[in-house]
Amino acid sequence: MNNVIVRDLVLVGGGHTHVIVLRRFGMNPLPGLRITVVARDIDTPYSGMLPGFVAGHYSFDDVHIDLGPLCRFAGARLIHDSAVGLDLERRRVHCANRPDVPFDVLSINTGSAPAMAGTPGAAENATPVKPIGGFVARWEQLVAAVRSSASVQRVAVVGAGAGGIELVLAMHHALSRDSGHPTPEFTVFSGADVILPAHPESVRRRFDKLLEKRGIVVERNARVVDVQADAVITADAERHETDHVLWVTNAGAPPWLAETGLAVDERGFLTVHDSLESTSHPGIFAAGDVAHVLNHPREKAGVFAVRQGPPLEANLRRAARGEGLRPFRPQTKFLSLISTGNRSAVGSRGGSFSVAGRWVWYWKDRIDRKFMRRFSELPEMTHDERPPRGGLVDASTLDAIAMTCAGCGAKVGSTVLTRVLATLSIHRRDDVLVGLESPDDAAVLDVPDGHVVVQTVDALRSLVDDPYDFARITTEHALGDIYAMGAAPQAALAIITVPFGIESKTEALLEQIMSGITEVLGEARATLVGGHTSEGAELMIGLSLTGHARRDELLRKSGMQPGQTLILTKPLGVGTLFAADMRARAKGRWIDAAITSMLRSQRAAPGVLAEHGVTACTDVTGFGLAGHLLEMLRASGDVAAQIDLDTLPVLDGALSTISAGLHSSLYPDNLSARPALGIEIPENDPRIPLLFDPQTAGGLLASVPESEASACIAELRAGGLVDATVIGCVVARAPGEPRLQLRDGGTTSAS
């Protein structure tokens, strides 16, 4: 029972400091400590390489740290959401789109926000560089706007610190190389009489000459006081016409921090001791741009955030153990390397001395790439089964859990369940005569006249680390069977096994799970009427669902007819992606997109399909598209299916992972359907193995008249199933012909 959870460490933000913390915990885990990362961005940008990305020297993956594999390496749960507040009394993080996340120890490293609030029109008419995580999309939009215009575009950069100067030079380099479009006119607005005010005079002189040489105008003592749709206004009332405004001024604090009750400075940044712990609340830490170290104030620069990583990790570990914290003294001098856009850079380290040239850029490039490899080339860790010394699980905790009874004694206590149920918002239905609000031994449901009862049961082991998302995925997965029958869900019984643990952690886990279940059921207009909750070795969620439908409107797997079109409502690839994720070989954004797909509700699909003459339907889950299609073909008689490989909807990354031989454990069993289908698996086409990839919360596969297909697809997409696609058709099958024919670029074959 080395995985017993005693304390929760929550890291809010995936900034430079936190990625180092995660790597260090991955190298040396602390048994009994559960780490949860709440991050707005799955791909966290490295600020030192962002100008190189803008200039075109680096790819997206070159300059981003993938939190997915890093969190898996660290044994941390990754929650893709934004923190919007704190409940300091109950020690919970408020999130934008999910239930609160409880913590015992908390660290905040969200980075800074643009300081735009005091400038009229800035928020509406300027493009902020920070938060950096969203800048990539904003930069691509700016490039598209510049290239789509026949006239010379005027670009204003507000802020003449290192960030603004690097950015304007990178943009100039990127946009001046495009011979098909005129180079924009760039203007930098500095509120001071110099650029780069925090850097040595020799550095400023170099960049003054460089900006002049490249035709970039610098407006000095030009504090911007108003941003209009087509101009910026400076404090001296001068109007400067512009087409695009980028905001790169001094950093501001995320607004929600000031409302938390934590101590902040006059600019809203969290004040911390030398230990990086909050000056007002023990057990809460902050680092990077969002923190102000009282005794050692420093400018907001990535180099300081990186240096705070090791001492923060050490003090988080000490706080989890209840030990005293140790102070950290940041460096007074640091190496500054500022790129000039064209694979050249200027370097300095305090004082008045500086160096410049292409060799400085390659020096910077080498340092940056070495830093990034620490997070992209994670070591293979084989941790001993025995917990390292200093873990949080003591003998008394293990003894108490070891004495947990089996049978009915393994049930979660009624007090815990009562508290959890009291927090839920459960959809109510008039046809549920006895439900959760009653103390009876079973639920009682009414069945409308002329309807039949449709029942199903599904259970899943934990697929994702976030229990809330796992509960929602499981519920959508179970609802798929009801929707595939053309029925409406009515009620559900939940069967949940939670890992052994102390009462407070079990309660918090159940609250997350039950919130996820009831949320999805409520969206489906179904209700939770009861269930059973027990403790066991690992997390498992099951649902028994009851629905109803008119007898003559039931959908079955039989009923496919020659000439019909085959529609699939969700993309393929869940199995291979999560198999890759278990091996830390899937990008975090791939997994995030797969979770988004699994969570897409199919509640509207049965009605849409019925309106367009559907005659057969199933949901694509564990047996894969090929296996479930085979069931439909066998049940429908002398028919075969032609699948157009070019139109198959596929999750991002799935073809890469399946080409790498990363398959779900169920994949070999699914291949047993090949002889009955009459196809082979060629080595050079990953789309065909994808037909046998097991899906979780997969789409509906339905046959509709060809004349209805286009309208049906349009309505399905309008209802939220944005990947709904025509994947083939149903044809007559003569005896001995294969049941499945594959079409590729207009060519049809059986293999």
C-alpha cells in the first residue's frame, strides 16, 4: 500500500519554476504525497526561446515544454483548467470549469499578466504578449493579417525592455523575408528616454544602432495613454497611426490573486519570504513572475524563475513533511543573452561589458536547447517497491488501512457519503418515484405508456489521472449504449471502488467523481438514483443505466441496407493514444484533444439520426470500428461495407503512435475479426490498424439513406459532434465476398 495518499500538493501553473519542481519529484518521489498540476496550457512556453520561434528559427515543439509526459514522469495528476480563486479556510483551488481542487500544500507559478488595465482601449485593441501561452495563436493571426494586406502594415510595440526589443527584431526578421509582401513599418514606444533600461549602457548602444540600421523607429519618453482601433496616443497627446499593437510593458499580476486573501504587494504580486512561502499563509508558496520576494526584489525575468526551482522543490518537500523551511538567496548578477532576430545576439553579465555576434546566438541556442532537453528527454526511472526514506506514510496509517474489512465492511462510511451527496446538484425527474432522497433499499422508476425499458452496464478502470474527468468520460461511455439504441436515458446506479486511503482523501476523491457523474447525467436529463461505493486496490467506476424508448423507434445493429451511407460521429485513436501516454510517448495536447472528444455529448444524435431515416446503429467502443461494424454486418444479412480510408476521422497524433507500434492491450484480440471481414493489415498504412483500435466513449456508427447523409452530418455537427463524418457506404454482398472493402483514393479492395 505504498500508494496511500496522505497529503496533497497542488501546483497552480506550469511555469519555469514548476517544471523544474516536477522533474525533481519525478527523480525522487515522496510516497504519500499526491501532486496535482492545474494548468491553463498543456504546452508551456519557454520565454527564452519565444523570439526565436517568432523569427522562424524554432518550431512550436522546440520552444514548448509538454506538461503531459512531464506530469506522468513526476506521477502528478494534470488538470487542464485555469485557477480563478482560492478558498483559504477550506484549502481549495477554485477552477474555471470544474469542481474545486483540495490542497494541503500549494504553490503558484502562473506567470504574469499584461499590465493593460490602466490604459484605455488597450484590452480591446492591443495584442498582449503575456500570458505567453496564448501568444502563439495571436502571432499567427497577426502574420495572416499582414500577409493578406496589399498595403504596408504599421506595427506598434509598446514596451522597450528586453522582451519588447527582442520581439520587434524577431518580427522584423520574420516578416521582412517574405518577398511577396511589403515589410511592415515597426515602431517601439518607450516610456523612458532609453531602451533596455535594466541593461548596461554598452548593450543599449548596440541595440540603438541595430534598430536604426533596420529602420525600426523608437519613440522615447512616449508613454502610451490610449489605444484606439487605428492609433496609439502618447502622454504628449501625439497620435501615432497603426494597424497592429503589441503590448510588452512591465508585467502585471493576475487579477484574481488580489481577491484570494493572500498578502500581495502594491502591484498585486504575492509577497513571499526567502523560503518562497507566503508572508501571510503558511503552506502556500509562490515563484517566478507572480511572486515578490520581500528581501530580494528582482525584475520579472525567466532566469530568476529557473533558479527558484530547486529551492522551491526542497521547501515543498519539507512543508509536506511538516519540517522547517530553508531560505533561498537569488543571484545578484545573471547572464543576459538578447537575440537580434537574425541568429545573432548580445550578451552581458552586469557591469558595462558586453559581447555580440553570431557566436553569442549559438551559445544562447546551446544553453536553451540543453535546458529544454531536461524535459523532453526524461530518464527511465525504476523506483524500488519500498518507499524511500522520509515518506509520509507511517506505520500507524498502514496498519489502519490493512485492517479494512472485506465484504460489506469494505463500504465507504455513511458519514462520508452523506457529506458528499449533500454537495451534489442532481437532476430530478417526475418518473423517478423513489430515488436518492428516500431512505429505501432500491430505486423505483415509472415507465411511460407505450415505451420499453433499455438497460446497460459499463465499468472502467482509471483512464486519466483527473477523477472528475474520468467520471465524466465513464458516464459518456455508458450513455453511448443507450443512445445507440435510440433511447433516452432515465436513471443511473453508480458502482465505485476508490483506493484505500485516509477518510479526508477518500471524501475529496468521491466528491470529484460524483460531481463528474451527476454533471453528465444532468446534461443528459437523467438522474442518479443510487449505487454502491467501496474501497479496493485501484479506482474503478461503473454505471448501470436505464432508459426508455418507443418500441417502434428502437435502433438495432441489424437493419443495414444496400445503398445506405455510413456515418461515424467521433474520431478514432483513443486506444493507441492512451497506450502511448502510459509509456510517456504521447504529446500532452494529443491526450487533451482525445479527452475533449471523449467528453463530447451525443445526446442529440439519436434524434438527428431518427429524423434522417437511420435503420441501424451501434456505438464504437472496445472492439474498435472493425469489430462493431462486423457485428452490424452479421446482423444485417447479405450486406458488406465499403470504408473510405481517406475520410476516416482520426484524433491528432493517433497515426503517429499507431505507426510506432503503440497499441492498446485489447488490440491483438480485436484483430481476430480480420478473417471474418476478409482484410489484411499492410505494414505501410497505419489507417487500417486504426480500424481495430479500441475506443472509450467512442462515436456512434449509423447507416442512413444516401440522400439524407449531408443534412444529417450538418445537424450532428451543429449539435456539437464536430467530427461527424461519412466514412463509407453499405453494399450488397454475394456469398464468399469479404464483408469489408477498403477504398483509398477511389480504389476499392478487400485488403
